[in-house]
Amino acid sequence: MTAIPARFAASVGRVIRGLPLPDREELRAALERACQVPWSWPQADRYEMDETVRVITTRSAIVHYVILPGPDPHL
């Protein structure tokens, strides 16, 4: 399994590790998609004025992330 090139707070990592395996795999696939194409997930409603804030929703998790702009946008 390869590492996801994004930073998470320690508390978020603990919550993710506590998810059942199928839920972790679903979230991992969603995060990999976000890392490959940061704009692939919808804009977070609460931050409608900031298009860099996106939200991933899976059956068991909701994860907000920020796209760091530049020549190579990333999470």
C-alpha cells in the first residue's frame, strides 16, 4: 500500500484507523482520487466563497480538504 501524499491531523488519522476495513478502503480510494485530481470533489457548502475547500463524502466519513494552489495543485 502506498502512502497518500496529503497531511492529516493526528486525531483524524486515529479516527480513520478506527474505521472498519471496507470503510477505510472506500475512504482511501476517495483520497487517492482527490490527490490525483484535487478538483474532483465538490466544493464544501460552508466555504462557498473559497473554491479551494472541497469535501469527500463516503458511507462512513466526511472529510474536508484544501487544495494548495500553484503550478502543481495538491492537498
